[in-house]
Amino acid sequence: MAEGKSYLNPGFVMKSLIGPLAMRSGKIPVLTVTGRTSGRPRSLPIGKPVELDGRRFLVSPRGETHWARNLRAAGSGTLRSNGVTESFRAVEVVGEERDRAIAAYRTAAGKQIEPAFAKLPNASDHPTFRLDDVAVVSGPKS
């Protein structure tokens, strides 16, 4: 991770067991973003985007994670949830917009996420991205 940046490692159990199971379940949103050094697609389960003022946001509760750094570098990604894949442009937000998105995320996520915010209490430690230009790439036929 970048020197001086805050990051909470998810640990072996989350990375090796829970994450892969969550991705296969299809019930947890899966983010795919191009790796900033490999150039290859990287996929991982991620918390549900939070909605605020009719827009959706992704918040990194663990700080400067690889997915946040990759999304910052790539500027776009896809999100697969409930059989629907959407592409989007990622706009990192700061200041009041970030603070409001984080507050909404914390309310939606509940107590399970609070330990991360207790360890990283500063909002600037949590990269937050607004999902713009969202378009359905694939999904169930209507």
C-alpha cells in the first residue's frame, strides 16, 4: 500500500474463504476493475453501493484498498449484482459529498462496519466514488 495511507487488511479468512464464496453466491455485488499494474481485470465482492440524492456511491471502509486504488487509476469498472452487470464511470468525491455518502453508507451497513470506522475515523481515510454514466451491460431479459 502507499506509504502514509491508511489500510485495514481484510485477513486470510475474508480473502481466502468468505470473499470467494460471496462472489459465487451471486447475492453480493461484485466489482470488476482493471488492475493498475497488471492491466488485467480484478473482481471482488464489495458492499452494496449506497444511494444518496438519486446517485450511487461506493465507499471503501477498509481505507486505501487495492480495489479503491485500481478504481482511482482506471476511472471505470463494472458492478454485477443479482444477474445484472452495469458499467460505470467512477468519480472520486471529497469534502461534503464524500462525508454525506459515508454517513449514508454507515447507516445502511449498520454495526458490522463500525470496527473499520473506529480504526480509521477520518473520512479522508475512506476513498469514496460516485457511480456516473451507469449503463446495463448484461442481465436477465425483461
